[in-house]
Amino acid sequence: MSSEESEWEIVSTWKMLSYSFGFLVYFSIYASISVVIFYYYEVEIGMPVVLLGLALAIYGLYNMFNDPILGYLTDRPFRWTRKWGMRFPWIMLGIFPTIIGYYFLIAVPENLITSSD
């Protein structure tokens, strides 16, 4: 094999499916929230679309700074990342805040809900 050619690891179908399963779960949740969120807040809650757009813009700005910081932290080797891999502990730490965040995204306080009656 010449030095210009790269070696490719032959990966089984089962291993490739196991890699994609995590993305399937994540994107299923993400897509369902993304599709329903505008309808839910505009029609069910009565929130003006401008406020929802402003909230999403603020979230986008937050991610602009947050994502590189989290990428830096998860790329650094720590003592606890040797056993399970670089990102597994961070994924485990992020599961519960994500679940709580999705809950609060849908559970709107009663005093914010406008009645159409």
C-alpha cells in the first residue's frame, strides 16, 4: 500500500447501525419539538410569533458562544474519560438537564396561557 492511500477499517453493519441509533433518537426528539413548537406556542398558548422568534434568536446567539466552549471541554482528556471515552461522561451529565429542559419547554405556567373564551 502506498503512503498516499489511507487504511479503512471494515466496520460491520451492526456497528454502523449502533452508531446511527443515537442520532436517530436525538433527531426524532429534536424534529418533533421543532415541528410542534411554533404551533404550540402560537395557537395553544397565544404567544406572539415575534416573541418566539426573539427567543429562538437569543438561543442561537447563546449557542454561538456555548458550542465552542463545550467542544473545547469535551475534547480535553480528563481522568474520568479514559474508561468510557471522551464524550460519554458528558453525554451522561447532559441527559437529565436535557429532559428537564424539554419538559419546561412544553409545561407553560398557567398565568402565561391566554384564554380565547
